[in-house]
Amino acid sequence: MSSTTLKIVTVVLVLLALILAVVSYRVFHSYAEEAQKATEDAKKQATPQTLAVVALKPLPAYQPIDRDSVGLVPVSVVPPQYFTSLDDVVKHVPLVDIDAGAPVTARYFKEGNVLAKVIPPGFQAISIEVTDIVAVGNFVRPGDIVDVLLYLRSGVASTPGSVAVDQAQSRVLLKDVRVLAYEERIIDRPEGIKDDKSGEPQHRQRTAVLAIPDADTTKVMLGISLGEIRLALHSQNPDVAKTEPTGENGLPLSAKAIAARDASKVPDKAVTAGELSRVRPSPKARNANPSIEVIRGSKAENVGTNL
């Protein structure tokens, strides 16, 4: 074979090699693009996973959750208000039973009652219906100190189911009572927020929630049912001191005189209808000049004395 023939064969082989290289590159590149596209499509079709606290076994209601009963598990459907930390649910008490495998969410737990948190120890919260007159012209606010006054009308019942007494009475039912909430507010609303008055008028009853000592709750309920209730607002000025008790002559009363005055008052510790409606009878008028009977024989006469 001549040299010319070898050169021609060599050129042909080189061209074939180049053609095969180009074809191989195109085939490989096309295959790589299809594989990448398939991977991206698979990722798009895959459901996203989210770590959430899930019950590993049934959780009974009203029993604290222990750490072994819950775990962080990937979930495909993101539940509302889910927890991402075990510490958020451990030792908490669910209101309902939670099935095993169910995500533990905030709806299983009760939210803290804001009003219950502000009730002092040894007290209970009692609501009374109020009007502008009862609530000191609607100036009563949460946190105020008030006296609860009871008024019993004479001869006629104040309200349906109330009691009528021979003499009208007005007394302090409870002193130094704190207002926990007024209407729907536990604290005053921020400035600039106005009530929506564009809709229909609301006919909800207005109430004031008072902190009543445990021993006086029945007393307040009985007083509300028997007569009319008023609230007397205390001053918030810390510089206002309590006035010293004085007599009719304006002089300060001694401790013995104060005790005698308090003893003469109608007690306010009434817990029954009869006690709430009782009136201490006024003392009989004393004769200015008492007399004695003198018997002389068969004759008797009254002789005045100067005592």
C-alpha cells in the first residue's frame, strides 16, 4: 500500500473518530439533561416534610404528658399551631384524649384564663349587673377599690323577688372591694382605639367583676337578690388619709367610744333574708322626770323626782 493510500485512510479514520466523538457528546449531554429534568420533576412532586411533635402513644386527657410519650416526627401535612420542641408540651395537661400518631397542637391545651390569674388568694370573682348609676356614672375601672352598698326599700320590694322591710335601710354590704374587670375589660384599652359603632346597637348586659372574700360570696349573692346594689368609689390619691372618728362636739372619740358606736350599728354580717332585713329598734324615750308611787293609807299618788 502506497503512502498516499495510507494518508487517505488516516484522514478518514480521524474524521470518523471526530464524528463519533461529537455524536457521543451529544448523546451523553442529552441523557444528562433528561436525568436532571427527571430529578427536578421528582423533587417537585415530592411532598415536603416538617418536623413536629407527635404523640407516640395515646395521651389521656387531664394527665401531664411525659417525655417518652411524644417525639419529633416528620409530617407531610403541616398542622396549625404545631410544636417543634418537646419542652413545649412535656408536663402540660391536654383537655381531650390525643390518639397515637396525631400531631400535638395548641388546641389540645387550655389557654390561661386572664381573669383567673388576677384573682387574689382567698377571694372569688363575682359579677354584678351594672348601669351608669350603679357604676358611679360609668367611671368605675378595673383595679379600682369600691364599697358595695345595699339599699332595701320600705313597704315595697325593690326588684322582683326582693324583700320589703318596714323601714328603708341603706348599709355597707362589703368594704374595700377590688374591681377585677368592668364590662369586657380587665385593663383599660389603649388610647386611640374606639368601639365599632357602625353596626347594629349591642344589647349586652354590662357587668362588673368584683373580688369577694370566700366567706362573703353568699352574703353578696343574697344582698343582690334582696335589694338594690350601688358601688361607692374610693379615692386613688395616696395622700388622702382616713379621717379620725369624732363625736357630735367635733372632738376625737376614744377607743371605748368607738367600740360603743360600732356596737350600736346594725351588723353587716347578715347572711339570711331575715338578718339582712332586720332593723334595730330605736330605744324608748326616757321620761325627763321619772316618778314614784307613794301610798299613804288608802291613798296612792305619783310624786315626781329630780334625778
